[in-house]
Amino acid sequence: MGEICKHIEAITDIKTPVENQCEECRRVGGHWVHLRTCQTCGVTLCCDTSPAKHMTQHFNQTGHPVVISAEPDEKWLWCYEDEAFVTYT
């Protein structure tokens, strides 16, 4: 494995989803495929496989770079800025 990017390396505590739903899809009546949780602010939104791609929109609007998969049994982090992927236990 290569070096971990500075954004992922800065994560000390993993923020997990409060609810297992995309907050934006729920608000607008949309639907999601998979969920991601922002490691800067803790918001849980849908992934790029979902029609609205709310988490990518969140990154583009806020610059919050790191998310985790909010799916059960998936333990990984993704950094949008550095396009870095890391698994964790």
C-alpha cells in the first residue's frame, strides 16, 4: 500500500451515520443506492451510484474531503481531493 493522504491521515475518530438514510434524498423525496458519511461534519448522503449523487455535491460545495461508507460491513475511507482509498478495521 502507498502512503495515506494527509486528509485521511488526519482522521482520528470515525464519524458513523446517525440514521441510515440520505438526508437530502429524504428531504426531497428521492431515493439512494448506497450511503456515505462525511468525516468533517458527519452528514450522511448518497453515493455516485445514486441518481442525485448528494455526497459528491456536498464535497464540491464544502470542500470536505473524506467520507466513509455508511453501508453495513464496509469499512473504508475515500478522499475526494486526493482520490485515495483506505480500508480500516
